[in-house]
Amino acid sequence: MDILQLIQSNLLTPIILFFLFGIIAARIKSDLKIPEAISEFLPIYLLAAIGLHGGIEMRNTGFENMLIPMLVAIGLSLLFTLNHYQILRRLGKFNIFDSYALASTYGAVGAVHFSVGLSFLKNQGVTSEGYIAAILAVLEPLAFILAIFMTNMAVSKQIKVKKQSFSDDDSTDIDVGLSQTKTKISKVLHESITGKAIVILLGSIVIGYIIGEEGFESIKIVFDDMFTGAIVIFMIEMGIIAGQRLDDIKKVGIFLIAFAIIMPLFNGTIGVLISTALGLSIGGAVMFGLLMASASFIAAPAVLRHAIPQAKPSLYITSALGITFPFNIIVTLPILFTISTLAHTGEGTIDLFNYITEGFM
């Protein structure tokens, strides 16, 4: 099956169809709305299911087998965040605050992307390494912390330059004024780690690790068999929200639209190729690549609204949810799956992970 056929097939899956249905409902100004209680419950349920499977897989495979992929993922996430900033600041001509906010949004990972990716692989009859859920949990706050640290450094530099340009009396006022734009990283770190998404994900991973496959059997009907159905309902809400954001797309500009499409696809492709070299399976490489391609539109607004208040939410929310998310789940996922399949079935595939581990044994 070539890429176009895979994309067409993906378009006809219930998850994508219900997402498009949500967009249409929003565009015709229907009063369709997911009840608030269900809207709050679904993300918690999906993260709990992902975490349980991840914990069970960690127990089966061992922490040492996921250490190198996790370290590589951390390195790529930080590298991509810095690269995003340079592109947005130098080529896109965005201000410092918007550049770092957007860079961290696209350097962070999306749990909703991850859920859709798991369902996509299930439709293809492919499995993935469950411990990637643990990588998801680790990567969630990293890009935000880096962006806020770099923003604080930039503000400090501005303070120093301004103080050199004015008298001592004026410099005191400038110091106080600009210092108010700085954010304590410890505060952001606490908010990121103690946020409900990270707490439920990490807690579920620990519980999954403790109970193992035998303990999971008693709750399998809830956290396995009902998983796809829950995503379908959740995608209706995502479609409604995305549909409401479509009018804002023309406000973000051509450059950001192109960035929101090209960079995730580029990052995802790099992620697939590197994870394949590390020895991950076809499905594992797809999920690893999807983490690199995803953008955060749930955690990002909650963190950045307080951490970088000078940044415009209309830019990072609209680009991530209105552009990147639909493109990723409809187009990027099939492309990453095709690349991963070719990389694994082609001649000369290198299992770098086994090569490294054997070198240390």
C-alpha cells in the first residue's frame, strides 16, 4: 500500500471521520457540545490507559532497554526546540516571547497525538514498544523548561543593555520592570510535573509496572477494549475546537502555517529514522517519530499562559490545534508509517541499540 492509499484509508477510519464531523459541526454553528464532565474525564481515561500499558511493557522489557531511546528522545526534543526558536526568530521575525512559546509548543509532545497514533497502529495490525509512554511523560515538561530558561536569559540580557543606556536612577526602574517578565523555572517545573496530565500518566505507569499483565486482566475490558471508542468521542470535541479555530488560521500568517506543517513532518521523519537505527520496531519507530512531530495544545496553554504571558496564545494554540494536529493525524501518520516500514524492510538496516549495548557487555 503506497502513501496515498494509506492516507485515503486513514481518512475513512472512525477516529478521523468523527474528527472531521466535529469540524463540520463547528463550522455550521451547531450547538453540539460534549458535556463538560465527559470532556474532563476522557483525557484522564486515555492517559491512564496509555500509562498502564507503558508500565506493563516496562516491567516486561526492563528499564535498561528503554534508557538509550529515552536519552535520545530528550536530546532530540531539546535540539528541536532550539532549532524551532532560531527559525521562528530569524526567518519568521517573531518577537522573543512568541518565538520561545511556539518553539516550546512544537518541542513538547502531545498526548492526544499519541492516543491517535496507537489507534492507527492497531488498525494496521502493528504493535509498538509500550515503554514509549514513559518517554512521553518525561518529554512533556522539557521543552517548556528550556524555553522559559532561555526567555529568562534573554530578559536578563535586555536588562543589562538597558541599564547601560540609562542613568543609575532610570536603570533601577528598568531593572524592576523587565524583571517582572522573568519566570521562576522552579515554579514552572512544579506546575508541569504536578499537572493532572503528568500525574495521571506517571501514576498509571507505576501502577502498570506493579500489577503486570496478570493484574491488568481484571481491568482490561475498561482500559483496552474501550480505548478506541473513548478516542472517537474525544475526537469529536477536538474537531469542534479545531473547527472554531479555523477562522484564526488566516491571522497567523503564511510563514507560521508553513512552519506548522513542514517542521513536524521533518522532525517526525528524523525521529523515525533514528529510532529505527536504535532498534525499535516498525510501530515503535512510528510512535517515537510521532512524539517528535507532535505539538502540545493541551499542556502548552496551561503552562505558557503563566510562564510566558507576553506570548500571544492565538499563535501557539491556533497553529498547534488548527493546523498541525489535523495534518499530523491525517497525513503525517501514514507518511511516518510508510517511512518506518521501508526503513525496517530495506536492506542495510542497522540495529544501533544492540550494537551499543553489546559493546558495553
